[in-house]
Amino acid sequence: MQSPTLQRAMVYRLVALGFLVMFLSTSIKSVYQVYFSQLAVHFGTGRADLAWSGSLFMLVTGLMSPLCGALCERAGPLRTLLAGALAGGAALIGMALVPQSLTAFVLIYGIGAAFALAAMTYVPMGMLVDRLFEQRKKGLAYAIVTNGTAVGFIVLSPFWIWLQPKVDWTTAFLVTGLVLAGPVAALVAWASKAAAASGLAQPERRSTSESGAWRQVCSDPGFYALALGFLGCGATMAFIDVHLVPYWQDAGTPRAQMGLSMSLLGVLELASGLATGWLAMCCSKRVLLGAFYALRSLAMLMLLSGVPVVHTMGFAAVFGASYLGTVVLTSMYCFERYGPQVKGRVFGVLFLVHQLGAFASVQFGAWCYDLTGSYRLSILLLASLTVLAAIASWIGLRHPSRDLGRDTALVASA
């Protein structure tokens, strides 16, 4: 066991590593999104057939989240990150090496890359932070780590857009895969060994039966409040990812205004994650979580405003202010309420619900548009869902859960 000073230094390195992995993991989605049109032309089957890869990816990412939680509980979060980096590298390289098969592309991206993203992002990062920090500081640490995705959105998305006319998709996928399976995997493997030598972020001992712990989870009203909230969180985020720009285009929004609004959303996403981590140390998390969902509902209603600046810049400001707050606070509640027997898988189940909301939102939004020529019904439903999420958070999380076998893992007083 190392001295406390060396352990603190190792904790800081692990947080930096978590940020870096989250930052680079965004390439798994962004390289696909930027090259989507080129891929549709390459396979010659149209966008609808290619879109199955994206839909499968979204759904499988959610299905893989409980599996990643179980891997974290048994092997530790760093080994789970390693598995994700290797799987992501193998998936991207595999797609580049079989460039003529659409079926292979759909299955490799929709399953292999989906597992990689799940194993490199929120669930294992939440478990890593949970095992490194004392309760009061977990929110801020998790916000710092997960802001890697926000910075990736701000930095790497423009990079891929700039690169796309210069490099074909097979080269971009191959090089990205080599980076993930090579330097990133090697760095995570080194960190895993170093953390083990320091006695940090290791699998925890289980003190009670898993079946008993799961029964207590299922009888906890707070679990259903968190799940309903995360359903709304995923549904609204997916609407933004897929339907927001087309919605603005239908309204005749100038391209420059759309670009400024997306940039504002990204910047506020970054700021709100850090602000949430700090606020969670001094304010009621229940009140904060409900407030973030109420803000999300307000943002969706602002899209229906006939005032251009309100449904663009105003929407971006309000939605961006709530973007990561729901993720940070849900993770904190999950790791506070549930013990080491199941909390990784509970968080994974919550992310499965998150992704099911995302999948349903994308499909329902497209169905509404095809049926009515408008996204209005879809937006009203999302606004209602997030209002319910706010109420559920305020009511369902009023009381602490019963003792669910909370851990006594080593924490860092960094």
C-alpha cells in the first residue's frame, strides 16, 4: 500500500485518464455521424437501410449498460474501460476491413461499437469515481470526468467535419480504431496495474446476498423515480441529437443562428456539469434534480415559441443548463442508495431505461413528422414527460432508502 500522498497523486491521474477516455470515446459516434452521407452513397442502399446501424447502436448501448455494470462489480471499472477500448478499436478496424458488406457494418457498429461506448463512458466512470472519492466529493469528480464528452463534442466534432472531405471513411475508421486499440488501451492497462498497486478502484467485497439486495432495490420508490427521470432525460437528448436541426430548418432558421445555438448548448453543457458537481455538495440533490427536469421541460416548450431567438438561442441556453446535471445527480443517487452487490448493475439498468427513452423518442418524432408534418406533438409529449420526471424526483426521493449494504471502500480525501 502506498502513502496517502502517492495515493492522492494516483487519484488525480485516474480522474485525468477518465476525462481523456470519455473525450476520445465521442469519436465512436462522431466519425459515424460525419461520414453518414458518404457511407450511404458507398453502400448504395439509401439512408434508411444504413440508419439501422444507428438505431441498433442506440438500443444495444442501453442493453449493454447493465452488463458493463456487472463487469465493473466483478473485474473493476478500469478493466471494463480496457475491454471497451479494445472492443471499440476492433469494431472500427473491422468495419474498415470489410468495406463492401452493409450487413457486417450494421452488426459490427450496432453491437461491437455499442458495447465499446457503454464500456468506456458513464457506468464504468461512475463506478470509478465511486471507489475513489468520499461521498461529498463524488459529484464534482464525476462531473469533471464526464465533461470529457462535452469537450469531445466541442473539439472533435468540428475536427471530423474538417477532415471528412480530405479522408475517406475507411481510413478514418481504421486510424480511429488503431488509436483506441493501441495507445488508449495501453494507457488504461497501465493505469489498471498502477491502481491495483495503490489499492485503488478494485472490485469490492460483497457483504449481503445479491438477491436480497435486488429485492430491496425493486421495493425502493426512489429507484422508479430515478428511472422515470432518466427515461425523460434520454428521450429529450435523443430528440436534440436527431430532430433538432431538421426542426430548425423547417422553421427557416438561418444557418449561422443554428450554429451559434449549438455552440452555446455545448458550452453550457460543459459549465452545467461542473456547476452541478459543486451545487450537489451544498444543496439538496432531490431539489436540484427536480429543478433540472423542470428546466428541461421549459426548454422543450420554448421550441414551440414563434419567436426565433427564443426557440434557438433561448432553447439552447435552458437545455444546455440542464444537460449533464441530470446524469451527474442520478449517478450520485444511485451510488449513495445501493450497495456494492448491485449498484453497478442498477446504474446500468438506469442507462438502459435512458437509451430506451432515446430509441422511442427518435422513432416517435419521425412518426409524428411523417403523420402530421410537424414535431409539435412529439415536443409536447417530451415536455410532459420531463414535468412528470421533476415531480417524481421531488416526491419519490424525499426519503432515504433502507440500508442496502453500502460499501466501505477506500476513499480519497483529495
